[in-house]
Amino acid sequence: MNNIITYIKPVSILKRIFGAFLILLSIYVVLFNNILFGFFMCALGIFLSATTGSQINLSNNTHREIWSIFSIHFGNWHKNPEFEYISVFKGKQSQRINSLGASASFSNQIFIINLFYLKNKHITFYQSKNKDNAFKVATDIKNTLKLDILDATEKEQKWLP
């Protein structure tokens, strides 16, 4: 039996419903109207419903970055290196929107979980907008992989017990 830990970024239920509606409508459009427009609608529906995340398979010691739509995961498995510790740190995610000659920039705070190996190499495993959620995921990984957690969310970094 595979022991797989999966973390995916949440997608709002309204986006999923709208995406599913567009996918179903696109099937009708492809069959009875314009094939090109139907495929465009299907691609938009998939884009709205999809999310990204990560998986670790403990049975065969592998991991993968995934692209997920309606709980169907896509991605290539890679052998895990010998992980040394988990780091949770605070970063900023920026987004720029341009429309009709005007632009706006938004940035929000995110918490990133990295799994470190070979002293300074890392794999970014998870991102969250909520600090408590990030530490919950890091604690789950800590308990499963028997690693230490480095809290790098403040200026003073500290190891958590």
C-alpha cells in the first residue's frame, strides 16, 4: 500500500463550479457549434478548476510537484534526497494587473515550507497564506520524516522542539 502525503493549494468552490460548468458547456459547443471556441472554453474551465501542490510517497521514498484538477494529480516522481531539516519562512507574493492603460500591483504575505538537503539545496514543498496552516503542514512532515523545523518567519531564526 502506498503511503502518500498530498498538499494542494485550495481553490474556492465557486471557481470549481464555474470551471466545471465551462467544461461541460464546452463539450456542447465542440459537438454542435464551433470546435475552436469549445476548446478555448474547455481550457478556461480547466484553468479555473486546477490547482498545484506537492506529494511525498513514503513507501518508495519519492516526491513530485503536482498539477491537480478535480483530485486527479499529474506530475513526475523524483527520488527523495536525504532531507536534513524543514524550514518555514515568510515571503511576499506579488501580482501585477494591467488593463486599459492602467496597472495595479498587489502583494500579499505567504509562508513557504522548504525541505533542505546537502546543506543549502532545497525543495519548496508547500505555500500558505496562513502561518498556522504552514506550521501544521510542517509539523505533519516533521512527524512523518523525523526532521527538525527551523522557524525563519521572524528576524531571529529558531529551531522548534
